[in-house]
Amino acid sequence: MTTVLFASNRETLARYTPYLVGALYATFITFETPISGMSMNPARTFGSALRAGYWQALWIYFVAPTLGMLGAAEAFLWARGDVARYCAKLYHANNKRCTFHQGYRAARVQDSYLRGD
């Protein structure tokens, strides 16, 4: 979440945010899954726990992502201070308003991005 927030709020990195997320996802799967057997899909984790009847550590798969997301958001706000953030839209090149517009600035969309270059 921290990567998404920081990358998507820098004009030079915003267009690379999906690639950074993909790289993080691949890294988690490559290095963490063999060590701990972790899953990044709560439904898969729940299904395995249901079939095995093992409920002791299931709570961590539901609580940790939420706490991590909230912690990353707080760290982002603390690090950025009072600088306005971009609106939390995935696609800025449209005339749709930002749902959460309080204190946000509009993202500048480059023409090459709109053309698909």
C-alpha cells in the first residue's frame, strides 16, 4: 500500500504504479510463499483452513492486511505532511469528479499517456 500511495502521488512515477505493484506481487509470491505457505487471497486461505479444520492462525490473514493498509496510509500522510494528494482515481483522463475530493489536487495527464505511447 505504501508503494501504491507514494508512486501514484509522484508525477514521474504515477504511470509506473501498476508495474511496481506487479513486481511486489511477484516478489511476495516468489520469496514468501515457499517459506511460510502464505496466501494473498483470503478466499483461498479460508478454503484451505475449512478443508483442514485448522483455525488457529486464520485471523491473521483477515486482520493483518487491514491493519497494514491503515498503517501505510497513516505513514503516507505523516511523510507527506500537508501536501495535497492526487484524487484516488485509477484513470484521470476523464471528466468524472473525484468522489473523495477534500484536499485533493487533480492529476496532470500527459498527452503521450492519453495516446497510449
